[in-house]
Amino acid sequence: MASNYPFNRILLATEFTEFDAGAERLAFAMAQRCGVPLRVVIPMLSNPEFEANMPDFALRAEQDMAQRIEALQQRAASANIQLDIRLRRGSEVHAEIVAEAKEAQSDLIVVRRRGQPGFLAKLLVGEMVSKVIRDVSCSVMLVPRAAEFWQHGVLAAIGEAATAPNIARISGMIAGICGLPLTILSVAEERAGLQKAQSLNQTTVELASASSSQVQGRVVSGKPVEQTVVAVQELKADLVVIGRQHYHIFPFGKAGNMQSIAGAVDVPTLVVPT
């Protein structure tokens, strides 16, 4: 199965918090079901001055992390998953994840959607995760903490022609391998754009059909985020595939469609590059 799977170098990024539980569960399921190895990066904030002044505290943190890593290794062994764990220390969590992904030549990063609410609590996608998406060239899977492996259907939201072929290829392969129906959604914000949306949708359905026999197209008019959320609910889709776009990280900037969709649905959202 691994030879037909779109991702063969999966990187799980986790800090072992309650918000990382969904990403851990999903990454393990992907590795087990698709027969691919799993690399894990554990980013730890490092403050040499603090660690020098508080050696006992630093030692307890190291011991706690070692116990968590051992538990993860045991979990992988029981599931017959090949695991490669990397602990990285640095001043910025996202930078360590990005560096590990580049070093490993990862084609997919699996990470939590957002973490502990704080000053940026209104963010649809966490600040750290937003920076990861911004700085990597591979696909990124954003996972809510309660999310499970998809079992019902895949929804691919086509917003721009540039990302459409990659969305079609990846969503078609996933749907085909998992034996799930795939719906490709195109939303025209104005009725004048319906014809263009229909043409792009038809082309994308044809591309996806090369890998899956259960592909249908859906073209509607309205606001892309609202229509995508409606489609997810109506179809009971439990995986959403969308294209990456440039967007603001902070809440006082207007969120893009990608952020808004990922923040509005409680299922894994796969963000693919051009």
C-alpha cells in the first residue's frame, strides 16, 4: 500500500500536550494502515541561562520528557510501527519543526491545529502552526485534538487553479486507497464566475478519477468558507483537503479561506502546496 500512498516520509510534530493527542493518534494510524515509517520531532524550548541557574528544574524536565518518549516508543512497538524520534532544542518551536522537516525531506507534517488558548485565543489556527505552514514546502495535516482517522468521506475544496492539480492528485489517491467517496467542491463567489468554476471542477474531477472510482464534483455559489463547512456537514466528510495560500498570522489581520476552513471544521485538514 505504501507505494501508492501520496506520503512516504511522514513527520509527526508533538509536544505531548493534550492538544497534540489527535495529531499523535492520526499519525500512528496513517503509519500503521499505510505501512510507512514515522519520524517524530519533539521541539523543546531552550533557555541556556535559565537552565544554568535552575539545573534541578531542567533535570526534572529532561526526565519527564524521557518517560514520555519511552511511552511513545512502546506504543509504536505494540502497533508494529517503525519510529524515529528526534528531540530538538531551540528558542522557537516552529523553527525546530521546520528544520527537522527540511532535514528529513518530509513530504507531510502532522501537527495539532492549535494549542493552549492565550493572548491569541481567537486564532483559527495556532500561531506556531501557522508559521510552520508558512515556512515549509511540503503538505501539512492540521489535526483537532478529538479527531480520528477518516472513515466516511473526503472533501477537496478547490479554490485556485494553481493548487487544483495537486489537490486532485493527493485527495484522489487518499480516497482510492481508503475506499472512500471523494467530493471535489468549487465555490464561485459571484454567479458570473460559475462557468469558470464548473470548468475547473470538471478538470479536477477527471484528474482525481485516475486514482479513485468514487469521485463526484459539486459547484456552488456563495462564500467559500461557509459553503465548504456546509458541504462537510452534509456529506459527513471526515477529511478536508485544501490548498495553501498566503495569509496573516495574527488575529488583527484578516484570516484567509484556508485558516477559516481549518478552524471551522472539527476534522483533519490537509493543506497542500502548489
